[in-house]
Amino acid sequence: YYVNNVRDTKDGGVDIIVTDRSGQSAIVQCKRYRGTVGAPIVRDLYGTMIHSGVPYAYLVTNSTFSEDARTWAAGKPIELIDGRRLVELSQAE
């Protein structure tokens, strides 16, 4: 996998671009929140995904996602990774 950390502050909502061995790309948006991440953030990411022309997106937060956010993302090519799951992934071997 190839990971590109997008450092431009005018990144359009893209923090990381991940490309697998077959050349398939996905975008990652990271949100550091004290509260719950809601559906409007997920909708914005979906629009960014479409605009970027990538088939998949990840939304990662240190917090949690609202039920509306989870419902809105259901069935779409967006994976929501909350703080608990992020810790699990960081400890995976």
C-alpha cells in the first residue's frame, strides 16, 4: 500500500490518500472531536469522495459517530472508524 499524507490546508476534506497494489485509491478524512460526529460530516465526505473520483472513503475520529451518521453511511462505500475501533486497529499485529 502507498499512503500519501495530504498536508495542504485547502485539501478539500482529504487528509490521506491510500492506494493499494492494484492502483485503487481511497480517501481518508480525520476528525478530532470532543462531541459526536454527525451525518453532515459523512455527507460532506461522500461529496468529496465523488468529486475526487475515488470509489471508497474512510472517516476516522477519536470520538464517536451519531446514529444518524451511521445510518447515512450504511450501504455507501464509506467506512466509519470511531475512537474505540482506532485503538483496536493500532494494537493489531
